[in-house]
Amino acid sequence: MTPPRPTGTATVLPGGPRRGRPRTGVPLPLLLPALAGLAFLVLPLAALLVRAPWSSLPEQLTSPEVWQALRLSLVCATSATALSLVVGVPLAWLLARTDFPGRGLVRALVTLPLVLPPVVGGVALLLALGRNGIVGRWLDAWFGVTLPFTTAGVILAETFVAMPFLVITVEGTLRAADRRYEEAAQTLGASRFTAFRRVTLPLIAPGVAAGAVLAWARALGEFGATITFAGNFPGRTQTMPLAVYLALQNDPAAAIALSLVLLAVSVAVLAGLRDRWTNAS
């Protein structure tokens, strides 16, 4: 049998086709839809920058209403993220590490706010935590606590829509983490909670950070559940998305200016924190 004859970088097999190095170019049927998808995502942002009232932008951004809405948005989004971390990380661990009847149903309920219209979420919050809600009536009667149309109501509405992003991210990280480290810690005498606190939590820290950033960004942009459950009161419940909506009806230039602020804050935080958790992993 005649051995293959080398011809440069290719090898010719007897009776077979000539084979060379694999091509590394992007196939045209994939490149064109990819570019179209990129253009679809970038074009609205570019239009926002092009149509921005740059000459009057300093005046628009120095108004007290803008800073009031921005401060409230940052405070509420950060508080909603902290609340999501406190209850969402244990919930993710429960879904990833334990077997119990109805776990699939629980996971579906946890992820339901991802696809539920935010306005429907706001209505559900009103029926549950409103003054006449199934839980809210007891909060009002026993403790004098009224949540709708308050800053606390904004935080709860943002937590409702943002926490699923944290839970599914942390659950995926937990499933990918090596469980042998936890088992080794328990073999050495650590309790399950100690193993989680000292071993598992540092191991999944990049995933927790990623989920927290996603939850924060979602909370910062929340509109539907907030306006339904908390209303639109300046200084108390009017976050930046609500201020943009209100300004769009009366002053489009102000709405564009507010949108630029919200866009800049979101991009800055996402870009900065993404580098941190990517390097940590």
C-alpha cells in the first residue's frame, strides 16, 4: 500500500479528496443575521445619542427633579438587590442542592416573574400586600404598616421582578460547582451551614456577583410593577423610568436627557462590575 504523499500543508490520501486546514472564516448565512441582530440592538441606542439635546443637556441634568429621581432609583435598586441576596441565595441553594417533592413547580414559580408582564406583577402585589390584601390587611391592622405607594413598596416591586435573575444565575453556578469540597469539609466535622458559608459561598462568589449585577440592572429599569404597586409620587416613589415616562408626555427633550443618564449609569456599572467577576472566575 502506498503511503500518503505530503503536499505542502495538505495530505492526499490514495483514492480520496484533498484535505487541507479547516477554514476559520464566518459562514455568510451566520454572519448576516448576526450583523442584523447587532444593528437592531445598537440602532436605538445610537438614535438616542444622535437625537440628544446636547446644547441644553447641562440645564436638563442639573434640575433637582432629575437628581431626586436618580437618587431614589439608586437607593431602591441597591436595596432590592440586597434583599434579593438575603433570600435569593438560600433559595438558589435549596433548588440546586436538595431534592424535595414539587421542586420543579417551585422552580417554575421562581422564574415566573421573568415572563410575567410587570403590570400583572404589580396587581398581584397589590392583592397580596395592599391595604386590603391577603397579607397587607394584617400588616396594617397589627403593625400599622402600609406598603403600597411608599418607597418600601418600590423596593418590594423591584425585588419581585429582579430576584429571579439572581436565583437562576446562582443556581446554575451551584450546579456547576464541584461538590467534593463541601463533602470534604463535612467529613472534617463542619456542619452543612458552615460548609456553605466557608467553602461553597467563596467558591460561587463570581456567580453571586453576576446575579447581583443582573438583579440590580433589572431593578434599576423597573417600571410596570413599580407604577402599579407604588405609584408615581416625586421624591417618594418616582424612579428614573417613571420620570422618563412622565417627561415624555410633556417635554421629550427632558425625557431623552433622563434616558441618557439612566443609560450611562447602567452601562458604567455593568461594564465595571463585569470585569471584576470575569477576572475572579
